[in-house]
Amino acid sequence: MALFMVSLMVRRDVLRWPMLVVALMAIVLSWRDASWLTDFFLDHVPGFAKFRDTKMMLMLIQCMIPIGVGLLLKDVADGQVKWGRKLFIAAGVPVVLLLGFAVLPTAFFDFESHVRPDRAVEQLGAARALEQRLEVYSADVWRSFGLVLVAMLGLLAAVRSRPMVHVHLRFMGCLASWPC
């Protein structure tokens, strides 16, 4: 997701806007509560009511993210992504966003179940259940922060040393189409 965000900010392609629109529409359509967009699709898109499922809407995002990341990596290999301020800002946005999630977890989430009865609160009490959920959340966010930081540093290193990346990708393509 972090590389997809960088792809939307860095790439100069007309495909980035449709990918962003499809991803945002899929998120809105996957919400449990009916929104104005869901009502519009239910009323005006034939067959939408028969196949509407929140998990199916999120499949659109699972298709958009690899396409966006693949196009970003292709642009990096072709030298179309330039080293500069825009790339640093684009690589910094996911890192800062995750840092915000790590530092202020209760600003974004309330860690309570609103869908079904909360058995953890019944068994452990509200304070202990919240404490355990915050521990799990914090560990997951810090792990994700490390992975995103490594991905962004790898992206910056690949853009900085583009000739080596191009040679490596060319060599891998040569191996894929044996004999070369």
C-alpha cells in the first residue's frame, strides 16, 4: 500500500487517476453502512444488488495495488522516476502516516467492537481488553513501520542507482527468455 501511494504521487501517467478513483470507490462501497454511493449503485447499476458483498468490493483494491506498484517499479527500472524532492516527499508520506498511527493509536481507532457483543470486555474487563488490544496494535504498527521504511529506502536506493537496477532487470529478463 505504501508503494501504491508513492506510485500515485510520483508517476506521470493517466492511469493513476482511474486507479485512485476505483480504489476510493471500492473503499466506500465496502462500508457496512449504506452511503449515497452505495444507494446510487443499488438503484442505477444493473446486477449490483445481487453481487454486492463488502469482501468483493475490496478485491478491486487488491487488483489496483499490484498494478500501481508494478507500474512504479517499471518506471524506476526505465529511469522515468527522477531523484529529487518530489520522490522524497512521496516516500516520506507513508512513513509519517504510520508513525502517526504508532504514536496516537486512540486518535484513529476506539478499539471496541460495534458489530457484536464484546466478549473480551466481558471476560477481562474494559481496561485490560483495551490494554491487550493496544499492545497487539502497537506491535503490528511498528512491524509495518519497519517494513515500509525498508521498502522506501529500497525504492530511494533503486532510483539513486538506476543503471545497476536496469542492468539487473535486463539480466533477469535475459534469463527468463533463455537463450539470450
